[in-house]
Amino acid sequence: MPTVLNESGFRFFFYSNEHLPKHIHIEKAGKTAKFNLENIELVKSSGFSASELKQIRNLVELNQELLIQKWNEFFSN
């Protein structure tokens, strides 16, 4: 599970056997979420409040280029 970013206590990562579409997993304190990266949208969530999901979405938007770059680097090998 390569960690791509740690921000505001959230860990952004993907699994080594991922699939398209490009997406990122987020976890914090036992809560999880998954966002698609290219057309940023929430795929699923467990435990996060609406305000936390908004914060995560903002972090994904701010770091979208980096997250996609890391995805491409990892899965191009």
C-alpha cells in the first residue's frame, strides 16, 4: 500500500494491485474513503462525517496533479 500523501492526519494511498479508473484511498482513525481522481467524485466512504468528506475532497482537488502523477509513476512499471 504505497502512501502518496499525509495531510491533516489523513493518509492517501493506493493498493499495489489497483485497477482503473484512477482513484485514491484515504484513511484516518479507522475511517475510510475512496475518491476517483480524474473526475473527482466520492466512490465510497465508511465512518467519515460530511464535513470530513468535504475536507478530503478539497485535499484531493488541491493535490489532484500530484496524486495522478504518483499513480502513473507506480503503475507504469
